[in-house]
Amino acid sequence: MSVAPILVTGATGKLGRLIVDRLLALGQPVRVFTRRPDAARVLFGETVQVAAGDFDDRKALDAAVHGIGRLLLLSPINARLVTDQIAVVDAAVAANAARIVKISGSDWTIEPPGSSISGAAHAAVERHLNGLAAKTVSLRPNAWMQVSLANTIKQAIANGQVIAANLDAGIGYIDARDIADVAVHQLLADRLRRRTLILTGPDVVSFRQISTLLAAELKRPVAALDKPPQTVPGDGDFEHRAVAQFARLIAAGRAATTTDVVPTLLGRPPRTVAAFILEQVAAMTAVPEYQP
């Protein structure tokens, strides 16, 4: 008997690729819904089914969800997030998808209500999910190391500086690979424990501490320099306004939190910032053009 494919949206992004690769490694049939079918084929070849289309194309959506068993819901931060994600969810439910796993916003952007425009958008989708008969879970990952720290590490290697607003504000960073592992676990687990899971790494780390970790790894000084927080006009685009709000929430200490969700579900500790820095420095300094 054939196994129904798992539909993954956002498959060509950083996190989506990790999730697809893990599902394929476990022998799961995967279908990706993407507006970039050529990019998906370059990434995954013939190992996945590619359904081309956009979220506002109901005909393409219906074709994408036809015969699926489960849905991994992931899309970029933008002004259409609520409309787009609910469209996918409703199409999946109409196609009798048994489970939906949503990659949501960080908990501190969602709770309390009104914390950020991005959090409000994710909260609206979560409320919609909670009203469905299908089994659903929303994963709320804290700041991703791959998004928040990779460029910081690159700049420290090149210039010997860590430049950030709110140098002493702590963040419970999480590695995107741990997010992917939890997402796959929740897609395939026999049962879901709760509707919302807050994902963090094991430690709360500040940019000042990151500069110290980088100095130790690079074996040379790395200065920690403060910069004014970004200001974005009220009529700025959705993503930039959301990112500016994230910075203010981080400065207020809202991201300085850890949970035990990753070790509880996966049976191992989450990856640390120190390990991520070691790995990134090794990779970045291995290229021939690097000059210390």
C-alpha cells in the first residue's frame, strides 16, 4: 500500500531544506509546494514531487494537497502571511490531511497579544488551526542561529568586531537543525502532546558573550560594539517593521528564555551557541581567500 506524501511549503528556504532532507532520509514521500519549481528541482532532483504555484492560486493549491497525508506549513514573514497560510491549511483540511505542523513565530513575539505585527499574524493562523478537527501543532522557535548569528560570525572573522544593538540582552538561540528535527518528529510521531511547543537552545547568550566566544575560537581580540537600534517608519514594509519590533522585544529581555522541549522530544540536548560558533568559524576560515 502506498504511503500518502507529506506536503512541505517553504521547502527551498534554509529550514525547509533541512526538513525535506530529513524526511527523505527516513524514506518518507515528500511533495513540495513552491513558486520556484526550478530551484526545488535543483535542490532535490527527482527525490520529491514538485507542485508549482502560489498560495493565492486555489487550483494549484488543490492540486498540491491532493492525496497528501500531512502538511508542514512554513512561509516567510510578509503582509500576506495570514491569508496565505490559512489558504494552504483550508485546502489541506478539505483534502483530508490528518495532521498539520506549523512553523510559527517566536513565543515572545506572540505572547502577550500585541507584541509584534509578525506575532499577531502567526497568532491568527494558530487560532484558525486550533478550531479545526485535524490534529495540529504550532512550533514556536526562538531566534535561529543560522539567521541571527551567521553574519555576526562572518563580520567578526573579517573585522574583529561584533556590532549589535543591546549587547547585553540575552537570547535563547536555537539551531535550525534542531527545529527541523522537532518538526519531523511531530510530523511522524504517533501522537501530539500539545497544540503549541516553544523551542529554544539550552542557554541564554548575549552578543557580548558571543564576542568572547569568538575571540577564544579565533585566538585574537573581538571587540563588542554597540549600535543604535534600527528605526523603521510606520509606513515601512512589513518585514522591516517586524524585525525592528524583534529588536525592541529582545532589548526588553523577552527572548531570554529556555525550555526543555527539544531534549524531551528528541532525547538529546539541543545544539549550543558555542558549538555553532566553532563549526561556523571552522567552515568560514577554511576557504583559501580567508586572511586572518
